[in-house]
Amino acid sequence: MREHDADRALLIDAATAGAQVALRYFGQSPEVWDKGQGQGPVSVADLAVDQLLKEQLLNARPDYGWLSEETADAPDRLQRRRCFIVDPIDGTVSFIKGRNGWAISIGVVEDGIPVAGVVLMPVTGHIYSAALGRGALCNDAPLVIGAAQVPARVSIPQNQLDTQFWPNGSDHIAPMRGGALALRLTRLAEGDVDGTVTFRKVWEWDIAAGALIAQQAGAQVSDLTGTDLRFNTPSAQLNGLIAAGPDLHADLVSSSGNAST
């Protein structure tokens, strides 16, 4: 576990340095272009933060693999026991528009399981972090989820409330606004929402850090079937996301009709 603590400290240092780079571009109309194939926009700031993080983290841990939204994938990561999984700016649209709903998200996975994670919001100064078996923090304050409200406050895209997604009904859900997945998971860890759900395929870099933070705060985090998440996979994609306290998690999996048998 001391190794995981050391990785958490390393991630905080790297994310803090990355935040300084990102803030130099924030509100300055940075160059932006579309990545194509429905992947959305990217800015010069995304690439600058990605480059800094890659250099700093791999210099410190040269035996780790690397998976990032903004770096061409290298299959050798699949041969590494530990791997950094990075979104240099999660919430690029918010970043481009000058809003505060974006973050630097960095996780370390070991044998496919997240063991250290940091989600840092440069504009607000919030640093969410976790190490496996060590709990979750927002800056220095412990994060522990409480009992779900009734109806449960669930962060979910409005277009995913249709009966095609909830064949067993969704009356038990009070939908809350969505946003960047990493921040939806930190809101769960803080108790601002009771759960978060998305039925679309999820990129690993969107949730590797946030999933661990939510788990260490007491949430259960899985794919749509209720199966535990595994990271550093060849596709770098996961089958949706359901995250909530244990009782609500089971209810969400069941009512969505996706439970594995």
C-alpha cells in the first residue's frame, strides 16, 4: 500500500504541474480543432498538458505503461503490469468555453485494477485523490458517501432516461445534470449525487481515476451488467458505467435490465 501512496503523491505533483500549464491557456482562446469520428474537440492546451504529464510521470516510473486520450496508443502498455491512464483535460468543451467544469484526470492501474487516482480542478483548486485501501480525499478532507435520498439523485444524460434504457422503470431516479465523467464520479464521492450512470461506451481515461475515488469513498462502480471494471484493455473502452452506494447500485443495475445472469 505504501507503493500506492507514493503513486498518489506522484500523481498530485504531476496534476498540479499540469494545471499550471492548462491555466496559461484558459480564457485565452487557445487553438482548437475537431478530432473527427465523433471524438469532439481538442485544444493546444490538451496536448501541452499531455506532453508535460507524460514526461514527468514516465521519468518517475519508466516501467509503467501509458494510455492517454491525446497520445497515439502504444500496444506495449498491455505488457506492463502497471499503467498510467490519463485524460489531460477532461471536459475540453467546458475548458474552451471558459467554464470551471474541467479537470486533469490521472490514474494508475495494476493488473487492470485502479490503485491510485487524482482528479484536479485547476479553476476551483479542488484536488480529489485516492489510493487503494487508503480512502479518498478532497484536498485533506476524507470523502465518505452517505445513504441515498428517495428518489435517488442520479447524474445521467437527459437523453438516457427513455424507457429503452429503463425497461423496469425509472421513477426512483431524480435526474441530475451530467458533465465530465471524472467530475460526476467526484460528485458522487462528495455526496452531491447518489449515483452516476451512462449507457454509452466509456473510454478508460474518462473514469480510471474517478472510479477509484468513488470506490474508496464507499461506492460500488461497475459496467452496465454489474461487472467490476477492468482497465488497460486492448480497446481502452468499457461497457457503460453504473456507480452508487451498494444498495442503490444493485437497484440501478436491476431496473436498467442489464444485470448479468
